[in-house]
Amino acid sequence: MDLTEKQQKYEEYINNIFEAKKAIIKCAWDIGVNLKEIKERELYLLDCRNFDQFLNERVKIERSTAYHCMSLINDYQWKDFERWGYKKLITIKSLLKEEERRDF
């Protein structure tokens, strides 16, 4: 493999990484949207006693992760989520007061 081929492969791998990161962010957003709907409509009661049991047994998501995802859905729009990502928005949310977050 010559240098040009290596450079092309390298760029391809980097592009794949960025696409995968976008997919991860989209999945976190979708998880938040769906969990919020299930919780608000109390759909978890169809097969669980409470929402925590639903998280633990049905979808196997940590409670803190679930609530972080749902709270980000309430406070931000998809464009924010896509731009900043899950971890950065959680950090922003924890560091800034509510009125500062809106201005941010």
C-alpha cells in the first residue's frame, strides 16, 4: 500500500468514526424521547410496578442515565444535542443555572 492509499484509508476511517459518533448521539436522543413518552404516559405499568423496575428489568438502563437523557430532551432541542453531544450537555446543565442555560 503506497502513501496515497494509506492517506485515503486513514481519511475513510476518520469519517467512519465521525459518522459513528453522530449515530451514538442520535441513539441517546432517541432513548430520551422514548423513555420520556413511556414515563409520561405511564406505559411502563403494562408490565412493571414502577418506572425504576421498568428501567432495571425491561430496558436495562441505569436510572441516572435514563433521567439524564430525559432531562436533556426537556431542556434542549435536537440541534443542541447534535452540536454538543450528551456528555457536554449534561455538564452544561449541571454547571449553569436554568436561565443561563437558556441563554447559552
